[in-house]
Amino acid sequence: MNLKKFITQKGLSLTEALVAVVVSTIVMGATYTIYSNFQGTFVRQINHNNMKQEARFALHVLQHDSKMAGYKHPDSTDGEVQEPVKVLNDDGTEVADDTEYGEAVSFCFDTEDDDGNIQRKLIKYELQVPYSPLTDKTVLKKKVWNTNNCDETDSGTTVDLDWMPVAQFFNTLGIRLRSKHIDFEIQLQSKDGKVSETYSASAYMRNLNFGGTTYYVYNEEDLHENRTPVIPFTGSLKVQCANNLTRDIQLANFVTDDDIIILHQGEKVGTSDLNRTFEEIRFSSEKPPAITGIPSVSHDEMRLKLETVSSDTTIPPGLTATSGYDDNNNNNSADAGEWNGSLVLSGTLNNSDSSYTFNADGYQDFNIRLKANLDTNCDSEGWDDQNEAYKDYTVRVMKFSAPQFSDVNLHTWEPKGFSYGDQNYESRGTASQFGGPDYDLTDDGRSFYIQQNLASPTFLVSDEEYDSFVLKGMICSGGFPDCNPQMSTWMDDDMLGFAAGYQRPSVVQKKWPDGKIRACAGIDYENLDGTSDFSSTNLRNSLSGVDRTEWDGLTDAEKNEWWGEAADMTYDMYLWSWWGARGNQSAIHLHHFKGYEFEHTRNCGRTEGSYLSHANMSHLTGWSTPSSSQFMNYNTLGYDRLFARFDDTRDTTTGTRNCSNRGNSFSRISYNPGATHEWNCGNGKNTGVKNTVTLTYHPNKFRANIENKPHVANSLSQRFTAFDYRFNTSGTLNDHTNSTFPFTENTSGTEVSLPERSQDTDELKSTMFQRFQRGSVAIVSFSQPDNRYSNIQIARLPRYVPTKTATNKPMPKAQNLYYYMDEDYYTVNRIYGLLSKSYDPQGEHLEVLVESNSDTNNCAQIGSVANDLAETGTVKTQSVDGSTRTMNCRLSGTWRATTAVWANNTELPNIGEMYDTMNKSSYSGARASVTTEAGGTIFVFADGSFRYETLPTGFDDGEPHQDSFYYAVQTQDTDNDRISDIKKVYIGFNIGNTTPTGVSFKEEDGTAITNNTDFDMAEDVDKDFVIGEIFANSTQEPDTHDFVRFNLGEVPEMDADSDVDHGSRFRIDQKDDKFYLVLNDDSDIRWANLPSNKKYFSVRIIATDLRGNQLATTEKVYVDRVDCSETAMENIQIYKTKAAMTIEGYIQGKGGEKVFRRQTVPFTSSLDEAVITFDFPERNVQPSVKISEQTVTVDGEDVIIGMLSNRCKDTHNFIDRQQLWSDS
């Protein structure tokens, strides 16, 4: 058909033409789309191929150099390759372990060119930018150095090839070192970002091996000859296949390193209970590395079971040992392939003494021998026994024993929290209502006084954490510096208290050069400056004039730093708050904070004038009570009020307050019953009531006891329990505090309601809160305190304390006591009396026991006070100081007397607060008459205070004398007969008034130290090591019959040795009449870490004699270098065939220096060991590692094993470290 003719003849309509155009367009569009898709696919394929080629080449060069790493040419003169491979993070630090991927890697090895020249090369790979101005690191580059020590920073290391590209299109580069392999994982991305590919590869580093065990010689307890090896028998395993070729036999098998595990009788170990006192003890072993090549053995073809060797194992009574397994098929039993190489020790240790054979030191050791049993399925030939390895562990069970109190060194406690306030003394003057400026911490660290306006709680926090403790001390409010009753300025009835299980706030407040903490210390100035509702001018105006001038001269950067680190706003603790007056009541609360975060909303640059600086602070410290909806909101945010007691009941014997409308502001539970208040009353007076507070804290108990005496003369003594909270055996929290004064024990207890809603913080709920947590102890002050905390002492208890009715029931603890007395000062008050250093591990109140004489009223009730009790009868008999002592009088109950007024510290410096100048006048209550060793008569009162009634004959001659009597303490639950040992009360009467001039030292065994450089310790000793005894000799303290006690202070900043201040490394333990300096923290006592000219720690020793004369002296504890303390053998690998053994590894010395060594020794009839020695001539140290075959007996059968041993230097014996193989 002639189309042209047809068209010409027929013609097309407009519609037909348009349809033709549309169809044509669709066809052409579809054709273009298909073309574009094909083109895109083609481009992506090209990009993919390009990336694949880049990845292949990059991995090839990385694998090549990694295989060469560590190669030492036989003719090299540079020695072993020092650092064959190093993997770095992007910040330049080395990766921590084989689970971490780094971003850069360097290899070091020897090369030989065509002319036979040998050169050690260092090659580094990392991602860099292609060129400027690009910023993305997409190109893998390498740099090559010529070196002789593998150190790119060394002046002798020169650049051979500067950074040159290796491959492109990189997105990430990851490198991981593990065992004998190095892994590479790279991700590449095309330029258009549409194609991403991930590639991975591994390389076997044939010239070296990583992943071996590190053997640090300074961790050995026996470096010298004639000592039993630390680890007598340890384990590792081999795999051997059908062709009799042994592969990769090295293994750091037993990964549980604790060779001695210390427990206490009665402890609950492991289990699923949250009230356990010790986590389950898990012993772990590992399978050998998977074997590649011919033959190959993967981990799936290995089975490893860890079990006890019954003939060589004794499990502590109450514990069970269970081999661990992975229940892959959920049938609740261990099948053949499910053992995972672990073993768990758990249960509840028997509590009765009869279950143990305790030695003279109060413990019994139990040996546990573990066997790691390896089976393999080599080449699919079926499962065969392959090898066994053994290791012995010791579980030491300690007998329950309560320690003596130790004085707290508050110099080592740290101020934390946030002290923002408006009415501070810096800007408003020094009147006490503005907070000071009195802040006093005594030289001996036992007491401090705080007078600050604190608009948020401030904490003085112990540097140590405790599972279980008893803390005791005196707290009072009013009358700087000694809390005596009369005040010339008003007091504010605000909060004091304590915290236990303290974890946060964690930031330490800044101290300025004058030793003070500014009111706004910790303000987050850097982030607040320039924001709305914050005024830097208002913040500046909180400062004193001198500080303002300094502030005005600071740069912005210096202002950011001036306030110290930003305060931590998060609370995690159990806080006891004690309010002198809460509104018109007094109050005691126990708060539970678990991650509650406060918000700074007022003052210190925020809106000024409000009393509190943080939202909801009034609710969350107990001043006011939140509504039920607010309580629920706080539960969600991490706060719960566990206990609250309010009281406006005023004991009528305390008198009437001089306030027209606030007569009940102070109640019987106030820390200042009978005191006045500034509002409507003018100046306060009759304050200064001295409260003795005792905190008892276990994982399952938190209790606070209080004893005080209101100031008014005819008021009665008060002894009550603030709160008594305990977890039962099911982990349920119960309140054991009765609701009526004096809030005695509720034996059964009532369950405490805890938050349970889904939105509440989990740690506040009963499912998670089933024990009190481990933490620090803190002294807490808030609002406008005028508080003194004195004679603070603490005893660290075992994690588990037996019950009051157990067969080994805990006995209360008493100590020998030492006092100065004379004809003017002959009455010791209750704060420092016979109960001052006594406590009950279960938290009961204590009563006094003495040996009364035969006089009239020798053990009697004096006066007309009800509820006093003096009981006669033989309570306890014990031989003490060579004679039989009989306690036949128990004193307890309520008493009254004219309020104690302390002596003037100008006459008896540092000890004036021990003495009651009112001499216990107008006393009513229980009282005993005691005949002293010198023949005098002492009156002992129910509160533990005592006074001379009749001096011994001749004591009025003006000469020094000594006297003594004996006492004990008994718990208030007298039916349980819990009584302390009988202790001595020593009296130095009218002794001389000279100040100690120095201190002397003895070894722990009493040997005199004549050269003070021998007052020392080795750098590898452990915590609780006794450095020596501290005493004052007769020349240093010539006063006849004097006694000197010792405490630790703070080395002054101006002291020449302040740069080596021990900090909190040491503590002083008192044992009867002796004082010992003890290592408290062994984490950093290395000789090498001390300055080259000061190989010692400075210690500030405060020596106080009986008259309070005090010497402060900075002494030295010298650190002795142990021969091999800086030498470690690591990455040790061993290979064995029938003909020879090879050992290789690194020696690490001072400054991280490492040298690689390898040695192969053939087996002959005369030599069956390989020894490698690492020589450090400048240190006179030649540490060695040895592998050898030994014959040992296991279950009565002789077994040949391969043993890894090491020694510190060639003059020492080898110590067996790890079993490498056996023929069993």
C-alpha cells in the first residue's frame, strides 16, 4: 500500500493526529526509561566492581603486611621486633581488648632489598581525606618509616614514604586483634552514595601471637626462695587430631583469678535473692582457640565441662557447686553438648561455729580443686576425651567478729552536693543567721563545725564505701565552737542528718585557697550564662567584695572554671533528715533517692530571695509533706519517703518556751528539746543539747539510736530509736519501730508500702528494693545549721551479722578508755564516758556494767526519777590484766541532772568537751559506787558518765598518779545475755602539762625502729598491711603516767612534702592501748610513681596526750622497690611437637618497654625444658619463663604434664604458673 498516497488521498483528522503524537511520546518515554534503568544498573555495576577492586586490593596489602608483622631477619642487628603490631582508636589510644575495633593500624617487620640490605620498616594505615578542602576521610593511606625500634616518634626513625593512597571509596575501617589473628572490616560507598558494600577478612599473624596470659610479677605473693607457689596447679588445654599433630595448645584457660575468696559465716552467696550478701562465685574456663588448617577443629566441635575433683575438694557447709551449662533445648537439664566450661558456687553458709574448725586467727580455709574436661570431635570421627586441666582455689570463711571503733579522719571525706544560697555570709556579712563564716575541721579529723546558710543539702562524704557498718558520734546545734548551752545570737531550727548507701551526688565541691567553699560553688555557669532567667550580675553579687574584684578581672574562660565543676544534681542514697522544728513540730524522716534529679531554679544567678534554690526541695527533705499526687509523681522520678515521724509532744519537764505562739516548736524528738527560736522570741538560748547518735547499717537493716538530755535542769534524759527498718528473709521491707515514745523495737514489724505502679522507678519497688545498697557514709546539713559533729567513729562490719538469738549471737563491743583527771576536772560527761566507744553490731541500745563495791548505795537508784534501774548480781566474770573481774551491777533507765557544761578548751585544749564542769549535780537515776585500783571511789551513772567521789589516798599531793577501774556493756535485750568483754578505764591523774615533742615507731611485732627509713612497706603489699606501731617514748612525752593517742590529719599545702601526701592510703587502727598505721588503699603505691627524690608518702600524725596537748608532725612512710615490681611477662605462647618445644612472648618493663623473644629447644634425654630469659641489665633483673614436663599425681595416678613457670630473676626459684598439657 502506498502510505503517502493513502495519506494524501485520505487525510487525518486533528484527533487522530494528536493520538498519534501521544502514542509516540509514550513509546519514546518508555524507551528512555528502560534505557535509563539499564544505564543506572550498568553504572551501579561499574561502581560495585570498582569498590570490589578497591576492597580486594586494600585487604590484600593489609593482610600481607599483617602476616609479615614481627618478622625478624636472621641477620638483623636490631634484635627482636619490638612492637610488631599496634591497633589504635581515632584518638590515638590503643584498643583495650579483643572485642574492640580500632581505626588505624601499624605493622613493623624486617625487609631485604635486591642488594641484600636489611631494613626494619614501620608501616601505618589509616583513613584520610583525599585532598583539601574535602573533609570526609574516604581514602586509605599508608606511611612507611625506616626504624630500628618500631617507634615513629623516635628521632632515629625516618620517613621512607610519606602518606600515599592505597584505596578509595572508604566509609569505615575497623581493625581487631584477637589471639593469633587480625580481623579487618571495611565499608565502602560509591561517590553518589547509592551503593554501599561491607567486606571483611582475617589474617593469621604467623610471626607472632597475641592473646596469651599476662603474668605480672608484682602480683605474686612469693617472689623469693623457699616459699610455697601462689598457684600450685593451674590449667590449659590442647587439641590433638588423628594425624597426631598437636595444634595451638596454648590457652589462658581458667579466667577466674581470685585464688583466695573470702566469705563470712552465715553469708548468702549468689542465688536469685536480692538480699544476698555476696554475688555467686563463678569459675570460668575457656575452650582453646578454634583451629584452622588441616586438621581443623571449630568451637562447635569442642565440649568443655568444669567440675570439682571430689577427692581434693571440700565445699564450705551450706554452699553447693554446680557445673554450668546452656540449656539450649529448654529441658532444664544439662545435655552432653551444653556444658559451657563454668562452675557456680552458691548457697547460704552455715552460721553456727560448730560447722567450722576456725583457727586462732578466726577463719577456716576450704580447698576446691576444679577439673576442666575437654572433649573434641576431630574430623567428624566422633567425640573423644581430649585433655584435662586442673586448678586449686581457696575459699576462706571468716568467723564473725565485730571490730573496734576507729576514729574517722574527716580530712579524707569530701564535700559534695550543691550549696547554692541567697543569704550567704560572703555578700551579707558574718552574722550567724547568714551562715558564718565559721567552718572548723579539727586537726585530728575527728570533729567539725559548720555554720553556713545552705539552700540545698550539703554532704561530707566518706572516701570509702561500706556494705555494713556502725557509726557513732555526737551532734549538737548552737554555740560555736563547742555547742555549750548559752548563745548570744539566734539559732534556726533546721536540718541535720546522715546518709548511708550514698552513691550520688558524685561531684566534689571546689575549695578556694582560703579553705572555704563559696556559697554558689558548683553553679553550672558555662551553660547558664546568657540564658533566660539567669543573671551573671546577680551571681557576681553573691560574692564578697574581694572576690568580686577578682571576678571582674577574669576572662570568660576563667569565669567558666572559677566555680569549680558543675554540681551533680542527681541523688542516690538513703537520707536520714532530722528537723529541729518542722513547722510547729519536730520530724525525723528516712528518704530513698534512686536517680532523682534536682533542678536549680532560684538564687545564684536565678531569681534572688527565695529560701530554697531547687524545686521541690522542701518536700524532698521533709520540711513539708507532699500531696498524694505529688508523692506519686516523685515515685516516678526516683524518690520515695520510706519513714516519717512528726511530733509536737513536749515533755513537761523541759519547761516552757519563751515564745508566745510556738510553744511546741521543739518536741521530745527534737535535737534541741527546750530551745528557743528567733521568730517572735529574740535571741535563742538554752540550745546546745548534745545528742549521741548511733547508726547501724547492714544489707538488711538500717537503724538510728539517739540519746540526749534537754538543757533544763529538771528535764529527763531521752533515749529513743529514730527508726528501725529491716528486710526479712523474703526481701520484704518492714518497719520495726513502735509508734509510742521511746519507739522501742516492734519485734514482728509492719510491712512498708513501696511504689508499685508501672511508671514508678523500678529500683523503688519491692521487686527490686530488697536490700540496702553498698555505698559511702555522709554527714548532711541543710538550711541554716549551727551544727557540730564530734568524736565521729566507725566500725566496718562483716557483710553478714548473725541474729540476736543465733548460737554465735553477736556480742557488743567495748574498748579500753583513757582519761585525764585532776582535783578540778574530775567528772567525765556521757558523750565521752563509758559508752562512748561501745556499740552493738545489731544496733541495740547499751547499758553499763561495773563491779560495784560494798558501800551503801553501791548499786542503787538515787533520787525520785521513775523508770531508772540498778540491778545487782553477777552478770559477767572474766580474767583481765591477771585478775578475775566480776561485773555485778547493771545501770540503765531514765535519769536527770543539771545539764552538762563543758570545760574551757583554753585550759584543756582539744579535750575540754570531755568534762562536765557541773559535776553531775542534782543527779537522780541509777548509780554505782566503784572502788578503783588505787583505792578511790568512783560514781558511775546510768548514761556512762562518771566522777570521783573520793580521791585515792595521796592523790592530793600535787604529784602525778595513775588509777583505773573496769567496765563492760550489755545490750538492752538482756534476755539474750549479749555482753562485751571487760575493758579497762585508765586515769592519768594530775599528770604534767608538756606537749609531745615527737613520735616513734615499732614493727608490728614490737621491735623498735631506730632508723625511720625502716618505717616502710614494699610496693607490692596488700590492703590492711600493718606498717608499724606509732608511740611516743618517755623522752618525747616525759609526763609520768601520760598516755598519747594518735590520729591522722591533713598534710598542709605549705609542707615541703605535700606533693606526696598519702591522701587516704593509710588509716590508724587502735588495738587496746596500741596504735598502728595500716595500709588502707593499695591501688597506687608503686615506687616508680613517686618522684625520683621522694620515694615515700607523707603522713600527718596528730599526737594528743591525756591533757589535750597536741603535736602535729609530718612523718614519712618509705616505699621499698621490689626487684621485679615493674616487670611483666605477657602474650606468652607455647608450641609442642614430639621433638621440640617453642616458647615465645614479650617482656614489659619500666615505661611500657616491650621486647619480643622466642626460643625452640629440642627434647633430648637430658633436656626436656625450654627457658627464655629477658635481660634488663640496668635493672639487674633477668626474668625468665620456662616450660617443662613434670610428673604429678592426680587421683592416685601419675600424669605427665607440661608446666609454664616463671621467676623474677635468676637468683629466685621458678614458680609454677599454668598447666599447658597432660597425657591423662
